[in-house]
Amino acid sequence: MKQEIQLYNTISRKKELFKPLNAPNVGMYVCGPTVYSDVHLGNCRTFLSFDLIFRYLKYSGYKVRYVRNITDAGHLEGDRDEGDDKFAKRAKLEQLEPMEIVQKYTLGFHDVMRMFNALPPSIEPTATGHIIEQIEMIKTIINNGYAYEVNGTIYFDVEKYSKQYNYTILTNRNLEDMLANTRELGGQDDKRGRLDFALWIKAKPETLMQWVSPWGMGFPGWHIECSAMSAKYLGQEFDIHGGGMDLAATHHTNEIAQSEACSHQQPAKYWMHTNMLTVNGTRMSKSLGNGFLPGELFTGNHPLLRKGYSPMTVKFFMLQAHYRSTLDFSNDALEASEKGFRRLMNAVSLLPKLVASEQGNIEVDPIRTRCINAMNDDFNSPVVIAELFEATRIINTVYDGTAKISEAELEKLKTLMNDFIFTVFGLKDEDTSNTELNEVLDMVISLRKDAKENKDYATSDQIRIGLQNIGIQLKDGKEGTTWSKN
Ligand code: AMP
Ligand code: ZN
């Protein structure tokens, strides 16, 4: 059942009918995390938005190859091709080898995605695992005349490229204005044009991560990894390229330039961008230091949090906003989501208890049609949630006997709830009513309390970390210790 999906394409700045190049196969590339630190909730919003898109495309019958990379090299502190390497800086700070940093934060990212019940991508390639492909691509760009070498560093020639192609196709900016707003080249700048960017950067002797190349020892620039890896796994032209909105102006603009300079065609047919998660109206970001870590959110261990919120509450909170709208974090909104999600799960738990009548006056098809139409309209999850609340109301009225439902409609209702809550949204029940587990945890919590009273903090920490490792979070509050499951 291929759906007529309309999706918003950043390139055309309008909704377009989704027509995959090789239907039913779909190639989708999403820029993944930069693993020199923990992902914050804003990053999670982007990855969960694409999880929704991935899930719905699959649900609609497409066979999706979803590639989401891990950026584990080539990120410099400055906004230009200068400054410390973020991985090396972090490695020094934590007294670890850079690849230990990469491993640590990659595993942490996977844990978070698992807690949110996000599906793993089909391929998760790393920048450091594709240095050869990046070098090959840079060689082609040089051969095609769109890049030049200065003393072991390779720059992309934006001026030359923009004579033949539209450099600002994603953002529609005026190139002259961009030039006017870009800092003039300083004395140490080797590049020819102000908008030129590095494809390959010459290493200093002390650079921790460096590779051999035709231009000497060095490391890749910010953007080339995504161009090289998307082409390798999805071909030179594929269907969807996505990421957060903040990537459009530089990273994705440069990705398009690199691909066109290499193969003379745009890499992706549809460019999709998610909007930002904000805190008091300001974008959540690593550099601003206003990023909640998912762990802080689940435990409530953050000055801005009134309490902890479970992963599914947080995911539900995100699904209640359209992926192209900003979403502002607030305790009130999360508490409302917690109630809403519980109401939905309560309805799901009533479904097996509902008794069908010979005849009924409930029709489920119109609700399903409205859900499908909403998802086909650029993945409009908030509208689907409103429909699921309507289904919840129906379930409650059938349960309390004020409405009747036929056998066939009851089956449709079960399928509707199952399809949208679990398959498309990827929510899951976080029921903590398992009595045996409750009893065991009460016992463990009381042992930890004893340990703390005896100032045996090693044991109390061991218990907390041990539980955390199996997905159970403890939260100490005024009324004692409570627990929640990831
Ligand atoms: P990074 O690890 O910084 O490269 O970011 C990973 C992804 O998260 C990118 O697609 C970013 O655009 C996205 N992102 C960063 N901050 C936010 C935010 N506040 N809200 C939503 N997405 C974000
Ligand atoms: Zn990228």
C-alpha cells in the first residue's frame, strides 16, 4: 500500500509528492552525531524525527536503506577551518586516546537511541573508516577544477563553482550578501576566496588524528565525509538527505557543492530539515551549555527540572509537535505529555478487555483515514495524536458501556492503535506494575538506604550504577527513593 506522501523539500521550499528514484527502494541519508561528547535532547529530537520518517516509509511499504553516519574526525572548534580539533581537545581533557572518546560517546549515543526505542539505521558508517573514499572524492574535485592545494591543505573553490552552479540553492541567500558578511581573509589565511572551505587539512606534527594522503599527512574537512559516504552506500543520486535545520546553511550547502563538483549532479532529490528544540526560546546547543542530557531528564537531576520524565514521555512530547516547528522545552508541557501518554497506554491496556456487541455504532475507518492523511501530509504526527485521543475516548466509552462496537470494528480499532502507537511512533509501554520486580526493587532500594546510612557509598553507588546498566533509574527525593524503567 504505497502512500501518496507529500514531503516538504528544502530545495523547492514547498511540499512535493514523494517519488523515489527506484521505488519501492528508498535511500535516506541523515547526518549523525559528532561523538566527542554526549548527545543532548536537541540532537535526539532530530534523530527521533527521522526515526518517525523511517518508520512511516517502511510502514507504507517502502524498502528503506537508512544511512546515518557517526562523525568521529575532522571537527574543529572555530567556525572556519581553524582551531583545535574537538576530539583531540576532549581526549586531552579526559586523558584518553581520541578513539576511546569516539567509542565512549558512540556507545552512549546508542544507549540513548535504544532507550527512546529508535530503530537502528541500516548502515552507520564512520568518518575515520572512510578516509580513502574521502581522499578519492577530493582527488576528483581537484581534477574537475573546483579545488586547489595550498601547502598541504585543499580548499574548495566556491567562486568558481558558483559560476556554474547555485551555491545557495538550499537557503536562497544572496552570494554578494554572504561575501559581505564573511570576515575578510586574515594574514594567515591561505585560501583564495572568503567562502572557500577546506576539504583536507594539513596536520601539524602534534595533531593526534592524522592520515597519509597525496598531499601529505592531514585529516578531512568538515563536510566531505557525508558526501563520500552517502555516495558510497546510496549512489551519486539518492532520495532523501536530512539533518537539523542548523546544518542547511553550511554543512549541507557544502555537501551539495562537493557532490556537484565531483559528479555534476545533486546528491539528493529531497532535502529535509528538522526544527530546533529550544529552552526558553533559545536553541539547545552543545556550545551554549543549555543542553539537557537524556540521562538528566530521565532522573530529574538538573536544576531546570521539577522531576524526572521517562523516555516515552519525552518521545511523546516530541511527537506532539510537527518536525518542522520549533519545540520549546518546559516542565508543564512534559507533565501534560506524561498524563497524555498514560491515558493512551491505559486505553491500550483496556483493548483486550473490550466486549464486542452484535451491532455497534462506531466506525474506525474514518479515524484511520485521517491518521494516514496526516502522516502523508509531511509526517504530521500531532494530528495523528489528536486522532489517537479520539480512539482513546471511544475505547473508554465502550469499556464503560456507554457505546457499542461490532466485532469487525473492534479488530480495526486494535489494529489502528497498534499500527500508529507502536509501529509508526515507536512508543512502548513502560509499565512498572510488575509485582515481583517491584518487590525485588523495594528490597534493593532498602539495602542501598542501609549502605548510605552506614556511609558505605561504594556499595550504594554500585547498586545505583548496576541498576542503571540494566535500564532502571533511581531517583532520590524528599519522600524516599523511586525508580523508573528506560
Ligand atoms: P551534532 O552532533 O552537533 O552534529 O548534531 C547532531 C544533529 O542534531 C544535527 O542534525 C543537528 O542539526 C541536530 N541538532 C543540534 N541541535 C539541535 C536542537 N537544539 N534541536 C534539534 N536538533 C538539533
Ligand atoms: Zn553530514
